[in-house]
Amino acid sequence: MSYQLATPASPASVIEIASHDISPLSVLLALDGSAASDSAAHLALSLAEHRMAIVQVLQVIDTRPVPIPPPLDVALAVADAAYGEAIQNERETLVAANLEKTLGREVSWPVAIRLGQPSHVILHEALTAGATMVLLGLRHHHLVERATHNDTVHEILRASTLPVLAATDKLGSLPKHVVVGMDFSSASIDAARAALTLLADGGRLTLAYVAPPLTFGIEEGEQLVRQLGVAAAFERVREALRPPHGVTVATVVLDGTLTRNIASTLRAFVDRTEADLVALGARRHGRLERWVVGSVTSDFAREGTHSLLAVPPVEQQPALSES
């Protein structure tokens, strides 16, 4: 696929970064006892030590498998909070002890135990606590599981208004190489900035653009590409990001085809370059577009083999302004 590089209409055009600012970092760490959850805990420790992140810990007891009607389920949650303080404290102490055993050191992070549907509880607690990011483990799901279940990570990504960092069991420290899926929308630019915050000192950030095989209308990012051309659009993003000294920012254009969707194209590049993390702007898709094109973020989340940073869109936030 070839691209016609164009001279920008106005040299003064600048890209504005959207308003999802995760600094200073306040992380809600959701634990579930899995190996991926343990990696998320180690990543939280790295963020606390190297990025001065404030970490709060949450473990949700999933009540959905319990065969009780919703009113009783709610009643149990209320009773647990009102009358089970001693038991609640014991649970929190046990979670804190297991966490310190996993990390191999003491931490003073506050721990909370809650009952309910994990995705709903995690998002509610994150917003209540004023977190700027949700951090949790991401497990691989086999084909049958992906077809029959909506896992917690996928449910959170669909509803979250906060950036979500889902770590596989391979990511236990700050990533050294992050690939950002760029469509030049505000959300993807915001994802690049969030990725820079998480990137290890001296790390590598790769901005990867995959031309969509099908486009429903001309979207925000595509308008930018058509006006500036891919090379100039990349340069605008690099200028807006202002990466810290020692960080390498690379760019790549990947060919999209009708037989290979955007997620597959991006995944192949991530595997080839052995990147530690994929960062994506989690655009909201209409029903028809999801059916025909699919959602790149959902695809990565459902597969569960690559650590994922997903940044939701900010409403009415332009990617390009004229000054």
C-alpha cells in the first residue's frame, strides 16, 4: 500500500493531547490470585518506586456464580459491610500478607475487599477512590471461552472512563518497548502519552499506523492523515509528546488488507519486535462497525496474550486545532 505524503495546509497546525492525564499516578490494583494478577502487583510496585504512583488494592469476591436472587445478593453485601467488620479486617489482612509474600517485601498499600460483579465493583471503586488508572491481570482465553464468556477485563474496557492497564504474566516491571496503535485520533495520541509515563527509562516507543481496510465515514484521525500525510502527521505527534531524554520514539506504517484486520496486523508487528506492551485508544464503535471491522482493543483483550494499555476517548476533544 502506498501513501501520498502531503504538505500541511497550515504550518501552524498543532496536535492537542486529550485530557486523560494519568500523572500523578493513582492506581487501583485489582487482584484475583492469578499469575497475571501477581505480575500486575509487581508492575504496581515498579510504578510506585519509579513513578511515585499511589497504589490502592482491591479484591472482589464474585457473587455471580452463587445461586441466589439479586435482592439477597445485595443484602449479603450490606450485611458484610455493616456486621462483618472483624471478618472483613481478617480478609484484608490476609490479602495484604499474600501480596507482600508475592512481592517479597512489605508495602503499605490500603486493601479493600468487596462483594459483587467484579467489573462493576472495580470501576465503581476506582472512581470513588479518585484513581487515574485501573491495573489488573490479563489471562489468555481459549477460543471456546472467548465465544461464550465476557471476561472481567473485556467488560471493564467496554465501560471504563479511565485508562486500563491489563498485564499478562510476562509483564512484571516497567515496559522497555511499547507499541502504540495510532489512528491519529485524540484517544490514540492520549494513549501514546500515557505509554510514555509507563515506559522504562531509556525505553522505546513505537508509533504504528495501520491503514483501515474499511472506513465508515471520514473519522477524526483519518482527516488528519489526509490533510498532513502520514509522515507529517507522525511528526506532529512526536512534537506534541515531547518524550523525555533517553527515550527513543520510532514510527512505522503497516499495510492493512481486507483479509487481515487491524488487530492481526498490529499483533504480528508486536510479536516480531517482541514489544512488552500494546497501547491503544479505545474508540467507541457503532454496532455495524463492530460487526464488520471489529474492535482492535476488544480483540487484544479477548485473546489475552499481550499486555494492554487502553485509553478511552474524551468526549468533544479535538485532535487537531489551528493556531
